[in-house]
Amino acid sequence: MRPSIVSSLYGRERELRVVAGLIGGLAEGTGGVLVVRGEAGIGKSALLAAAAGLAADSGARMLSATGIQAEARLPFAGCTSCSGPSCPDTADAGVAPVSNG
């Protein structure tokens, strides 16, 4: 991990290890989804910025979505906005749409 990322997120070593593990698994063909939830002001955006930096360092592409209250009871609803032809980052990459069926 980049020292600047680690030093900028005090007390987030465990979370950064989880993120680094997910990103490291990509080279082995293991995908995953990371859901970050919590109250306002606890550092979610900073953690995600660090995750984006780690992904960029490894050559991976990170997609993100923002959840909305209306979708709170729909499991992984935000993930559907990161797949298929409606997402500009995946439209040309051959990423298959997510199906709920």
C-alpha cells in the first residue's frame, strides 16, 4: 500500500487491508463488491478515495455507485448501475448486465 494512503486514514488499517485484499484478488480472477455504509462524517468518502488510489496503482478499474434511500430494501441495487450497457465505463468492455431473475 502507498504510504500516503495509509498515513492519511488514521485508524483505517483494517479496512484498507480488506480493500487491498479485494484488489489483489482481481489478478487471480476473483471479483467482489465492497459495500461501504455508515453515518455522515465517518470517512466513507476518504476510504473510497484510498480504494480508488489502490486500484489505480494495481492497474484495475474501479466503478462506483451511490445508493439512494428508495433502493434501501433492494439488495445490491447500486451494483446494477455499474454493469451493462447503461454504464459508460462498461458499455464497451463486454460486461454483462446483472440479472435479478
